[in-house]
Amino acid sequence: MSKELSEEQKEALEQLKDRILQFVGEQEKPSVEVSDISQGLDSTGSKAFKKMINAIAELEREGRIVLTQDGKFKLRDAEPVMQGVFSGTDRGFGFVPLEEFEEDIFIPPSETNSALNGDLVTIEVTKEAIPWKGKGPVGKVLEVVERATTTLIGEFHAYTDDEVANSGLFGYIKTQSKKIPSMKMQITDKGIRPVEGSIVQAEILKYPRSSEEDMVGFIIRTIGHKDEPGIEILTIVNKYDIPSEFPDEVIKEAEAVPDQIAPEDLKGRKDLRDEVIITIDGADAKDLDDAVVVKKLPNGNFHLGVHIADVSHYVKEDSPMDQEAFERGTSVYLTDRVIPMLPQRLSNGICSLHPNVDRLTLSCEMEIDQSGDVVSYDVFPSVIRSFRRMTYTAVNEILTDKNPETLEEHADLVDLFEKMGELHHILEKKRENRGSIDFDTREAKIEVDPEGMPVDILVRERGVGERLIESFMLAANETVSEYYAKQSLPILYRIHARPDEAKMQRFLEFVSSFGINVKGTKDSVSPLDLQAVMNEVKGKPEETVVSMLMLRSMQQAKYDVDPIGHYGLAAEYYSHFTSPIRRYPDLILHRLIHFYDEVGKDQKARKRWEKRLPEIAEHSSKTERRAVDAERETDELKKTEFMAGKIGEEFEGIVTSVTNFGMFVQLENTVEGLVHISKMDDDYYEFNERGLILVGRRTGRIFKIGEPVKVKLTAANLEGYQIDFELADLPEGEKLKQAKRNHGNKGNQKSNGNGRNRSTKRSQQTDRNKQSSQKRTTKKKRSGKRKG
């Protein structure tokens, strides 16, 4: 546009351009000639025609219209707008998953357009995927449509009084998030002014437009001080925006709930108080929400009764307690504490199935034949009185260890436990035959002292006690789900989609290196095929790694209103019914059971829940992922704290991942750390991307996934939860050579003449930070949680 044009002329030109675009867009023909535009806009005079030509030329320069090969003009075809959620990392890059692409779109740090983790963005793909080279698609963020992050947690650093007077800024915080690049937020004088070292929550006023810019915000809350005991976990809780204190109105409502059930509560309930029904939980569990009984029937079948605390009787729809439970979605288990979904007056009181007291329940009673098939069932409200509170340890001592003291203590129930064990093995065999995948991953229990510092990391062994309760809960969850699905009544389902094809392809290639041939292909592999893989590696050194990598190839389970089934369990119908004290979807299912029984199942009832359930499903899935992320980060923190006192010690481990910058090694206590390639200086190691191995150029030594190694701990960085190892199992000759090289290279990083300088010249910090994208830790279960 000419700089000599007046404002009036500019405005007239813009109006003319709009008229041209409108005219071309309204034509039935795909393209029009200049004469058509001239006549259509009545611009046939010489002056008017000239202005029109100038306007068309400018529209063409702007890319808003296109000159075709036959000299006509048409509107530029709209580029398809691809929209997705940006998943960021602490290194600044990120990924955007799109349905149209098999692999997530990689967004380099320079192309994020200031997008932060969770933001809704529009993107453009700049490089297509090259599958045969193992390279995925690359893109850039065009626009941030909606911000997901509005507040951040960090440590406050104060400016001096003079600096405050000159800048109007109190100080700054460094962001503390593994999914957001480390950056400063300048703190204005609008909010609270905390002391140096305070852990604070700040609201974002201004987002950075580039990596060189700082955020700007103001402090809305002080969480605590960095030196206070337990502040690290409290910081994680706040970072994930997990509500940790109940509002006054929720506490007030909980306190109004009676300690004992009233006679009127028994109306319409089946009385099971005379039956020998027991609870089996972890020794430290306080919220006992499931009780069971097994009987042998005259026809040889089994009676299985699963009785679940009727939380929905006390938590009424849209009440303060219900709204708070919805917001929380789930209880969160953080090493030395639990953030409950419901106030403890309910979760540890009237809703907990303590022995020898009356409790309201919802029951699923099943008759199961010798093949494990449910031949009949009933779902109904009930009242029970738990006969005894058993622990997993005691049941294991009875069924597996045959401990004389425990057998004598519970002599009156030994027959019941033997029947339970018999039915469990039948149900387990049935699940195995249909292809249910039993990962049986090792679960770490971190023991802490009164100050919250870790003193030991133990690996929980799942005995028959844990597994039989799992079998019974799975059976009830499937049965209740199928009951309502076959009536076409809206409920919440727990679904698990087929594995991601690209990830499954990588997994199939990996297991083939162990000589395992999988029948299915990446797009047709069945749960039964994958279960066969687990059976083939059972008891072998590679079992842990194969199980871990199979988990990584799976989709995330979530809640939905469509019963697409549960791939991992090979179940056609599956819902969560058995843990309403700690999971909102279970509470909703209980509410639906009451609603359909008491209000009705007509079209009006169906429409009511068809409208409400999608939001509940989506929110419940989000709160579950939030809890898992917080639990995982807390475990990483405590594991790093535990290892920080063991610098220089040696450990046995197994290689769990191999990259071009080194390999990750997991110890027997589940702690995982990196052996950086610059620390592998007994040789020059080359990375084979296809085989996922590191090969020593001189020695020919190979490191691959599943390889047992001995390592020495060299660092435990609490800020990033990063643990560093070096190899400790070098042959004696290599140890002497390494010692000489280390002595000769002390204080410098010069080449040792065998090409090793190419490794040491790499930026260790840059490569080390790739841990965030290479390391995929699996979802951990917590004490008292049930599978699926």
C-alpha cells in the first residue's frame, strides 16, 4: 500500500477489497475474470477500474485471492486448521497429538509460539514423517487458542527496596514444573509481598512472546517456606491444583451425617447381617469400602458376594459434598499422606465397612460355574455387618505360607479362605484364556520417617490375598457394567482402546530381538497375543523390561459413556463399581443404580443422564491423570532424596532404555537413573537406532534393553529428580585403562586419541534433559487400589 494514501483513501481501499472478496465468493463459478468483477461492482469507468485493479493486486499480494492459469481469479482455498492440545516439556519443546496423524506432531522449542503445557493451539505441519528413518512429523504453533495455565508455583526471590522503587517489581519466581520450561516470572506490586525463599502461587498477567522474554504476574498465595518440613510435597499438590482442604460447608455437611445407621435407612434393603462377610485390605488401610464372601453351592458352582459401601446414600446429588467430590475426582496417595475425595468422617467412619457394626452397602451377588462364567447375578441395596477385618498379609500366611499361628488365630475362617482361593484361580484362568494381560509390575513402597524423609524403598510383592480380591472386584465390575449395558441404560464405562499402532510396532520389533514371534501385526494384535508374550518371558531376566515396554505401548484407560470395551482386560463391558469412597465414577454408578431402581428407566430418565454423564466422564479422566502425575512426581522426589545419601555406592540394575546419549538403568528397588554416554569412557560407543543398542567400537561390548549391569551412583539432583550412574562392572583391564585416562585427563576434556572427545564434547546437560521425553514411567498403583 502506498505510504502517500490518506486515511480516508486507505479505508476506501479496504472497503473495495472486501467488496471484491464478497463478489468472488458469491459466484457459482470457481473463478471469475476481471471483467466479471468490474461489471459486478460497477467499476467500468477508467478511475474506478484502476482502483479495482490496484485492490485486486493487493489482495493477490496478501494471498487472499489467486490468479489461475487461465487468467481468472478465485479465492485462496482455506488451509485446513489443525487444532490440538500442546503437551510441553521442561526443555521447551513439545508435542501435539492429532487424530489425522499416527504419531504426535513434534514442536521444536523455536516453534512453540509461547504455548505452554495444556494450551489449546492451532498448528501447521512443516515436515512430514519419515517412518523408515524413525522420524515423526514436525510442526509449529500458529496460535494459542486457549490458555490452560493461568497460575504457576515457584520459589520467590526478592528484589532490594531500591530495585522495587525503580522497577515497580517485588522480585521474581522460577517456575517449578516438569512440563514447562524453566523461566522467570517477574512479580508486580499488585499482590502479596512474601519473604525471600517462600513457595508461592502466582497468577499470570502476561505470557512471553519469545524465549528471551519473562512472564509477568502477581502473587495470590503463599504456600510455605522452602525450609519447612514437607514443603516439597505440598508444592507438588499445589502445582497440580489438587484441592487439599475441604470448604467449611462441606465439613459442616459431613459433621451432620450420623455415626450409626437409622432404622428407616433399612427400608428396601436386603438384610445380610447374619452372613459371614469379611473385608481384606492392606494393614494400613482405613477406608474399607469392599467386603466379600464365597460359598460352594450344592450344584458345584460358587456363590460370590461383593458388597460395596453405599456412599451415595450419604452424598446426595449436587450437595456441597457431591460438588467437592466431583472437583477432586479421586483420592490422591502421596507417599506419606492421602488427600481424600471425601471428608474423613465419611471415608473412615460411617462409609467404612468396619467389623461388627452395621453398614449400608450395594451388593453384587454372582453364581459362577467351574469355568469362571457368571451364570446368574443380582445387584441390589443391602445392609451388612462385617464379621472380621483381615489383612492381605494374614490371608497370604494362611493360603501360601501355612503359618501355624495365623491358621490357629483364624481357624473358623480357613475353609472360607480356601474356597476364595479356589474361585480366584478359576477366575484368573478364565481371564488368562480370553487374553487379559497380567502385567504384574513391581510396585515400590517408600518408607519415611516422622519428618517425611525416606528411609527405605521396598518392593511390594502381590500375594494370593491381593490377587483374589482383585479377581473378585474385576468380576463385580464386569457384571454390573454388563447388566446396565444390555438394558441400554446410560452409565459410566471404564474403557481401554486398542494400542497405538506406531508404539505397538516398536514393541513388536523389540520383542523379536528376544526371539519372540507375535502372531498379530501392529494393527491386529489381540490381548491374547500379548498375554502369550508375557507368558513366554515369565521368570526370565527380561520379564520386567518386556512388561514395562508393553505398558508403554498401551493407550491410557479412561472414563466414557460408550462401551467400547477394555482392551487390557479383554473385557467387552467394564465399569468402576467397587471403590466409591475414593473414586467419583464409582459413586456415580451407585447413584445410577439407585436412580434406575427408585425413579425409573424410561426415556426421560435416560435423557437426563445422557446429558450429564459425558461431562462427568471427561472430568473424572482429567482428575485421574492429575492424581497419577502428582503421585508419580512425589515418588520421583522421594526416590531421589533416598538416593542422595548413597553417592558412591554400587548397585545391581537392568537396562530399561537405550538412547543416543546413554542408557537408563533401573535398580532392584525400582529407582531409575541415567548412565550418560560421556561416562562410558572405557570405549567409544555408537548408538544403533534400529536395534536400540550401544556398541563399543573397540571392544565390541553391547548394551541393550534388558541387559543386567552394575552401576555406581554419581549424582542425585533434587531439583529435577535426576539420578546419574556410571558403569561399575568394567573388566579389570578396562578399569585400569579408565583409571589412567581419568588421571591423565584430570581437569580437562581433551581428546584421548580414540575418538572419545566426540562424546565428551556433547552438551551433557542438553542430552541429560532429554530424560523428560525418553523416560516413560508407568502408571503406579497405590496401597488399597484395585486393578483396572
